[in-house]
Amino acid sequence: MEKQSLFIAIEGLDGSGKSSVSRQLAEMLNESSNGAVMLTYEPHDPSCAGVFIRQVLTKEITRFTPRVLALAFAANRLDHCDREIIPWLEGGENRIVLTDRYYLSSLVYQSSDDFPYAAVFALNEKAKKPDIIFFIEVSDQICYERMKIRNQPEELFEKNLSDSRRKYHEAISFLRAHNHDNIVEIDGSGSINEVANAILQKYRPSSQ
């Protein structure tokens, strides 16, 4: 039987440890899939509008409208899918793509009172649907502590974590109801290795 490809998205608040967990998980999966794992991230700098998005996030660009940013993220994601994610998944047996952030984050960070989750998702509905989305749940306190440790300049959305958490849970409910996304919430308060192992325990490709 032909082995199936697998598309996984890792989501979480800034400081949740999702990037470190993604790297650790990619290493673990590579060991059992003969190097058939591609680790990627969003926003994807080399893809369409990537430079603009990065400059907004790092506050080099401060004059922009939320809808333009939402369009930029959607274009970035579709280009990322077309030129990176889909070709990798279709390039051989047992291929795995692991992305650090995906359209759940867009619903959280690009939505507003006059631009709801449905409007943001409409821009992203042609993006490839992940087989599974893992949301790493961590307290605000732990997130802020982890952001301090990494000692990097604060990006645009790295504040008001309580509000972002609320929107993540609302957006998760929206995606489950309207797009039937498979979203699994993971306790991210442990070590990076513990969280990565918890993800593996929740879902493993049947071929492994």
C-alpha cells in the first residue's frame, strides 16, 4: 500500500515554544521517515509579500491597513503552498510537511470587529488544509518568560496575550464548525522534548 503524505501545522501564542517544538518534532519524524520531512514556517519570507509582512511584524513599516495585511498573508500562504508545500508532499511516498503557523494564526491576528473570522478565512480557503493542527496551550506567564529568555526585539503581535488566547479559542471553534479542521490542543508547559513527544503520542502516521 502506498504511504500517505502528512501535513501538520503547529500553532500557539508567541512564547508558547511552538518554533522550538516544531524543530524538535521535525528531528523526531526525520528519524523514522528517512529524511522525508520538510520543516517550514509562516509568514514565509521567500514567498509572495514575505518581505512586506516581515517589515510590518518588525515595525519597520507602521502605516498599513489590517485588510492589506490580511491579503498579504493570504497571498504569502497560497504562494507558499503552490511552490513549496504541495510539491514536497507530492514528490514521493511518506512525505511530511511541518509548518510553524498557518491559517489559524491569520484568523486570530488579521480579524477585527468589522473583518470577522469568516472574512479572513475566505481569503485563505484555497490554501491546502492541514491533516492536523496542533495548538500549544501555555499560560501567559510562561509565554512572557520565554519571550524574555530569547532576548529579541518585540514584534507587532507579541502583547495582549490574554486577548490573543481568547481569539485563538474562538477561531479554533470557528474552524472546527465551518471547515471541519482536525485541531488538537496540547499542554505546552513542559520541556520542548516533552511537548514534542506529547504531539507524537496524539498522532502518528499509520505507516510508522
